[in-house]
Amino acid sequence: MKLKVLSVNWIFCCCLVAALQKSTDPPTRPQIVQDAFNNNTPLYYFGLGSNMLRSKLENRSSQGKIEILSMEPAVVPSHRLAFNLRGFPPLEPGMGSLEPVNATSRALMAYNKPECHGALVQLVPEMYERVMKSEGVGMNQSGYEEIVVTAVPYDPRKPPVQAIALRAKPHVRLRRDPSPSARYMDILRQGAAELQLKPCYQEFLAQHPVQILPTWLRRLSIYNLIFTFSLSNKLKWRGVSKMQSWLLFRVYVPSNASWICRHGCSVCTAGILLPGAILGSAIKMVVSKWGGDFPPFLKRMMDLLDDPLVAAPKANAETVEPK
């Protein structure tokens, strides 16, 4: 009997060790990525969000300018543009992700065809890796995973190619797309125009609902972000931000919801953010008084304190019922 118990315990321990080892092992990257690095050959990346804008893509790495071999419009069948990568509402509720059309995640507003348009970018392995690092790929708790898709160039003379796109990982993948921020959507619209994507797809982006924030709520969000970022950066603890995120998504409604729902959401959101915003405002005052400096990320956020685009200008804020 004792031998049987010991055997069961031993098997359990082996399974536990194997599970722990599996959870800590780095994720296996797609074969075409491995082949490109092993052979030092270029590979294709499909950008569908802010990376559709060439200047944004070229300057997104802290390691220097990203050199692009080629960049052209293309379409990926059987996938859609999603905004289901969990962000930090209400400032940036969701970020762009490529989602299979048959997945369970639902769109707030769907394009009229089961396809996603974007930028087909050819990069050498070193430049590709800069793009991936700037997106957090390969880091602990990364929000994106690399997936292989078939991208069809607009140019009919060119054949379809295998490309890498980014999809939100399950632990940060929202079940329903929120409204993207006006700031983020404006970059997508600029990129789509620059690439000369099909007019019907550009119209889809133009009509997609964006997050409409009153100035006071935007300022609360940014001051709270200063507090939570400082807490996680200095103390290496994200408990407050995780709790806030959980609460904020429980009260969140998209910008095309009814008036009463939107205002109820604003009141609840303000109640969640207010304590952190007060502390964040105090941190900003202290740092400014003592001549300190904020990390680049927080500087970019503080630039949005008085940015009217974040509040969604009327020209870009038309709400459309989701299809």
C-alpha cells in the first residue's frame, strides 16, 4: 500500500515538474521565423494596426530606425482586424490584433468581407526582431503571439506569401472588441490612406466607433496611469493595476452604447480611477518640483493630457451600430 502511495506521489511530482518546466520554457517560434534566422534570409510581416503607417513602423524601436526592404498593401483571407488585445480603459481600451473570423471573439463592427487588409512588410531578421521586441514578443507576460498567415499582395502579378502577423494571446484576449481610442484609430486611418488600401476598407475604418472621452475623465486616466506605472516600475508590483483593469472592464461600455450606459460607465470609471489619480497627480508635482524625469512611456501619456484628438473630434467620432 505504501509503495502504491509513493508511486502515485512520484508520478504527481513528475507531472508537476513537467508542467512548471513547460510554463517557464520560452514559446516556440514559427518555423519560418526560425528558418529566416538560421539562414539569414528576409521574411514577411503583416501589419494591420499602427504599423501600417510607415513612419510609425520605422521609428518604433528603441534600438534605432527599422529599415524596410519593401512595404505594400495586401489582404489576409479568413481573418479580421480585431481590437481585442486588452489595454487600459478608458484611455486605450483595446489594441489591434489579427483574429480568425471563426474565432469566438466578437467584433464591435465587422468589415463586410471575411478578410483583413494591411501592410505586407519585408524585413531582414535583425529588423524583424526589432519590430517584435517593440511589440513585446518574447518577453514575460507578452500580449502578442506570432502566427503564420497567407498574405495576398494587391499587385496581381505577385503570388501569395507566408507572413507573420500578431494575435492577442488568450490571457489578454477580450471576448468582445472594445472601441479603440481616437488617437489609435487616427494612426490606422493615416496608414490605410498612405498604403492606398481599398476605398471600402478605408471607409470601414472611417466609420468604426472610437472611444469618446470627456477631458476630465481623460485627465483622471492619465494621472492614475502615472501612479500605477510608478508603482509597478519601482516596487515591481502590479496588483493595483490588475485589480483596476478587472474593475474597469466590468463597467466598460463601447462608445456606441446608449447615452445612459455611457454616462453610467463614466461615473463608475471615475470612482475606480480617482484614488490613483490623486496619488498620480502628487507624484507628478513632486517629480517636477525636484527636477526629476519620467520614462518615455509616461512622457507620451502626459502629452495626451491636453490633446484634443484623444477626446475624439467630431469628424472621427460618428457612432455606427455594429454589424
